Amino acid sequence: MAHQPAANNKQWQWAGLALFLLLCYFPLFLHLDTLSLRLWDESRRGVSAIEMAEGGSWLTPTFEGQPDLYGTKPPLLIWLQATFMKVLGYNELAVRLPSALAGLATVLLLVWFSRRHLQRPLAGYLAGLILLTSKGYINYHGAISGDYDALLILWLTAYSLCFYLLIERQEWRYLYLTALFILLAGWTKGVAGLFFIPALGLYALWRGRLWWLLKQPRLYLCMAGALIGILAYYGLREQLNPGYIAAVLENEVGGRYLRTQEGMARPFWFYFRVVHQYERFYPWEFFLPLGILVGLWSKPLRPVAGLILMISVFFLLLISLGQTKHEWYYLPALPLLSLLIGLGLEQAIIRPVLEQAASWKSYAFLLVFVIALFGAPYTEIINKVYAFRHEGWNSEQTVYRDFMRRVDRYKAYTILHPSYNGHIAFYKKIFNLKGYNIGQQLLHAPEPRVQIVAAGPPDFAPGTIVMVCEEEARQALEEKSVLEVLEEWEACRLVRVAGRR
């Protein structure tokens, strides 16, 4: 009988974990495969994964059969997507599932770290819910999109927390894990996988253990192993695909960081403005001062709070100084900031209530508190993923999949569109693998490294069936040809060329 309370407590812990996993399901996996793939990174990774799964090189990702020198990141994400395609088929779920699973792993990592090493399990659950109700994280380039970022965020968060445990506990297994996660981060997004490392050195200096660490031979062996593992891919890829390293330097290092690319010239304060203006971390940004104050005031929490602040400040400064600023570059900071806020809420509100009187009234108060805090943000995220849609400038360029499904009885036609469109390339491949004969023609030739496909004015022979969904392509086709409309849906037309004008 003496052990019954502990058994009951264990049962409640498992019940709490099960409920938490259920809450994780809806933001991460609900309608994950409903929205068609986005125009750029997501579709481009999907095409590379199809070609890899179909027998292409697993070391040199390709796009439309050519080595991809536009997407120059190492292929860990594409390996996972290609593997899922072999199991699940060629579809949106296989492209996005690695990111969703990385999101789940990141959340569970925060729970595990808080429970196992900080003895504050509720803080981990709060941190997980904060992350999952952040509109920046549950978004494109986040945990529900087939891009590199969710996987990168997992490895960055993992090696930061493992390094913390190495410094605080001086147990060598955490050094080995740190090196492993650095290697995986490098294999995911190259140079971006190393962005947190300088702040880790600063943390070791602050904790007075930098000199101790630098005297350890195994530090150099582990870091050399991670670095060699990363560089080995680049060296091997260069041998197979000459010019690859030059493309990497231009796309990921000096070119992108020192010069504005893709029209992404933004002011220094861009990330702070965009997070606030577009509510990417709302309402949690307003709880950050609480997390910082509580974290630095509480002696047990001060080390982890210091680590999070050093990483966040250094990282945000680093990306703010870069000349090319994409909106999603700030995302790696969110899991650790969520943890800091979760620790602040647990320490300032939840712990005092439980310590005062751990009765049904206190638990009822905490339940009401959590529902009041997370109810609206969680509901908003669920509504978002339930009815996610393409918006803005590229919405007209991402309707092809839906129209292709509507006219699936037509087995052969050419899609005419103005410029690069990875969305079309992905779905064209999927349909052609099913026995269709779908071609593609652009009005304007893109850069060779972006896409190699026929381009020029529409000059189709009579009898050719053509699909158009964008106004520029429709006008160009109508100026050249007499058309017979076969199918029509929203802005899309499937037409047969009846003759030349």
C-alpha cells in the first residue's frame, strides 16, 4: 500500500503524456497532405525526392534530371522524403512527413529535457504547447512544410541542450551526442547548421568551464569527426558534380550573406518587426520578459536561461546582419524561447499554486489557467491547418494540381505557364508516372541552374491540348491560336488548339 501513491502518480504522468501527444497531433498532422505543394522549396525538394526514389543518385539530388545547383544543401531531408515515397507513394504526405515528425521530436525533446534534467515536467509541456501554437512555426518553412527548416531546428535545439548537459554535468555521452547532432545539422542545411556553435563557446566561458573543455582531447576528436563528416559530403559531391562547391559558396555563404539575393533586402530590425506585425510568435512574445526575469532571478534556472539568451541574441544578431533576409530565418530561435517562457510560467504561476496547496482546487485552477492561456491560440492554429490555403502572390501558380485532378480523363496535354514553377514540375512527374503524357512549356526562360525546360512563345500545332491557369499565359496563347475550351475551373482552362491566328 505504501507504493500506491507513486503508482497512481505514474499513471497520471502517462495519462498526461497521452493527452499531450493528442494535442500535438492536430497542429502537426491534421490535413498534412491536403494543400498542394508550394511553388519553390517544397516542390523542388519533392521533385528531387521523386527522382532519387526512382533510381537517381542519392549523393547528387537532381531537378528535372539535372544536378540541382540551385538547392545546394546536403540531402538528408531528401533522403528521408525519398524513403517515405518508397513506403507511402509519391504524394504530399511523403514530402511533409519528415518535417512534421521533426516538429514532434522537437516538442518531445523539450518535454524530456524539462522533466529529466530540470525536474520541471510542466514547463516542458507548456513549452511544447507554446511552440505548437506559434503561427511562425506551424507555417510554411516550419513543421508542416516539406522544407529543410523543421529538421534543422530539431538538430540545432538538440545539440544546444546536449552541450548544456555536457557543461553542467561533465558527462562525455553528451559530448558525443552534441557532435552527432552537429553532423546531422550540417547534413541538413550546411552552414546554417553551425549557427549556434559560437554561442555555445560563450556559454562555456560564462560558466567557467571553457578552459576545462579545451583541455579535453576527446573534444577535438568529436568535433573533427563532425566536421569531417560534413565536409566529406561536399568533397564527394564536388567530385561527382564539378562546380558544386562554387555554387554553395555563392548560394549559402558569401553571396547570400554579404549581398542581397532574390530581392530580399530588408532593414536590420526586420525579424523583430515581422514577428510582431504578423503575430508569428503571438501572444508568447509578451511572455518573454517573464521568462527572462524568472530565469535569471532563479538560481537553479539561471544556467539554462543564460544559455537560451546567449544563443537567441547571437543568432538573431547574426541573421539580422545578413543582407538576404527571408521571413523564416528566425524560426530556429523559437523552441528555446518557448522553453524559457514555459519555465517562467511554471516557476512564477504553477509552482506557487501547487506548493501552497496541492489539492483538487489547485489542480482545477491550473486546468482553467491552461485552457484560458492556450485555448484561443490552439483553436486558431487548428483552424489554420484545417483550412490551409495558398495566399498572396503565388496563389494563382499553385492551383494546377487541383485542376489536373479535375481533368484527369485527359491523358496528354502541355501546361503553358510564364516562368519557373516547381509545383507544376512535381505534379507533372506524379501524373506521368501513372501513365500520362504531360508536357511543360514556359513563356520566359529561367536561369539554367533554376530550371531547364522548353521556353518561348506559344506556337502549338492544331489539335494540341494545352492547360493554362495564369493570365499572362492565357493572353499569350489566345493571341497566337484559335482555341476550343474543353474544361474550365476558376482561372484554369484546358483548351484544344483549333488553328493559328
